[in-house]
Amino acid sequence: MLDLFRGRASAGAPPTQSAGPSNEPMLIKSGFEVGPDMSIAEFCTSFKLQPSVLQKLVDNAYDFAWNLRFVTLANLNDMGFKLGERAALLDAIEKWSVPSAM
């Protein structure tokens, strides 16, 4: 009887998951999805990113490109990205990501 007042989620409802705080800009723009998965080293090589970008991603345990879908723009600051590194990574993400099918 007490369970009626506890506000439990229904058994069939999937749990919601958020990659970051609401309204926080993500690396992948709204309306786009991740591109093909590859190692983070291959991603950086494919998009001609600086070795320092690869090192920052590896130092923060990003091992595959698909993991980048959870990175916020604020995370780049936390990882110590310089302005040029940030611009280069955003350019690579824009080229790598694909428009969402609606």
C-alpha cells in the first residue's frame, strides 16, 4: 500500500539518461548523429587533428570516436583544450557527424 505513495516508475518505462546537464552544448550539434566508429587515433588522423588533441583525448580515456557523443563544450575546457585545438576538433566533429534521419 505504501508503494502507491512513493512515485515509482512503471516497470515498462525505460530509464532516462542524460549525457550532461540540461541545455549544455554538446560537441555534436542538435540534428546530427555520430559518424562511423573508429579508434580515437584513427579519428584524429583522418581529420588531421594536432597530436596535442589526440593526447588530450587519450589522457581523458576517450578510446573510440563514438564516445565523443557524450562530450560537452565545457568538457573541452576541463580537458585543457586551447582555442585552436577546440576549433579544429569542432571542425572535425562537423565533418564526421551526419544529419539525423527524421
